[in-house]
Amino acid sequence: MMTDAQWRHIALTTDIVCWATFLTVWVCGALYNARRSPAVRKRGQPLQRWSVAAGIAVAVTVNTLLPHGTWDPLTVHVQWLRAIGAVVLIAATAFAIWARIRLGRMWTSTPVAKQGHQLRTDGPYAIVRHPIYTGILGMFIGTALLMLLGGWVVAVLLAVVLAQWKISVEEKLMAEAFPGAYEDYRRRVPRLVPRVWRRGDAGGR
């Protein structure tokens, strides 16, 4: 039977590997798109990039700089929760990367419509309209479970608020860029949570 120290080591290693893989894919994709991506024809709110960075900074701050005992009331000292968190984190990381690769050169860090932009409705985009955000939120949830909740509860809630705000702006832009087609897609495919009881034949980011 593993000790608490071994559980913590496995949890930290899993968390670092998943987030490092995710960030590596994003940085490489961003560098590639900077050279190869089509020109922008319609742009959303320019401040979103900084709002997300600020949100991540707040999440890190509340979990590292505040006294450790601050989060004891939100901490669940049940080690098997880490195993569930590992499964959620790995699956969510794979899902987010799948969606990012499928979006290809159409991906950007802020909402835009590009020249020749195509509405993605296959692969992960047939499961939810915003699979990248679904994956990222799943990663936050997986991390929170790996860390036995605590201050990560705040990080998850903050991530949900920021994701919902970004999605509302992106959906407005997509509806303008793909009139009719996006409304039909929105009716058929859920926003973030898959309908496991119903198959769709249906992009958002």
C-alpha cells in the first residue's frame, strides 16, 4: 500500500507531465500559426488574452502564496481521489490536444474569423462546440482532484467563469461569420458537456 508521500509524488509528476505536454503543443502550434495562419478578416475582443493570463496568475497565487492552512476546510484527505484525478487529467489533456490539432491553422488565442475559415463540426467538435475549453476545464478539475481540492476549488471556479465569458464572445463572432450554419450547429451540439445519451453528427474552439 502506498504512503501519502508516494501518492503526492505520483500526483505531482502526473500534473507536471500533462500540463507541460499541453503547453508544449500550444507553444509549438502558436509559433507555427504565426507563420502559416491565414489573414484575419474579423476580430473579437482584444483584451481576452490578458484576462486569461490574469486569471491563471490569480489561480497560481491563491494556491502558492497564501498560508497553507487557508485551504484546509476545502481539502479532502482521501488518497484514492488522486487516482480519479489522474484519469480525468490525462483524458482531458488528450481531448484538448486532439481538439487543438483538429482546429489546425484556424486556432488563435483570441476570437477571430480568418480568410477561408471553415466551421469545424467533426471529430471533437461533433461532441461539444468548444472541446478545447472542455479539455482545459477537465484539466483544472483533474488537477484539483490530484491535489485533494483545497485552493484548487477556487482555480476551477475561476476557470469556469473565464471560459464562459470567452465562449459567449466567440459564439457571437461565429454566428456572425457563419450565419445560419452556426445556429444549426448550436442547436445540435452541446456547448461544453457531451450528451452521452445522444449521438450528434455535428466547431467552436
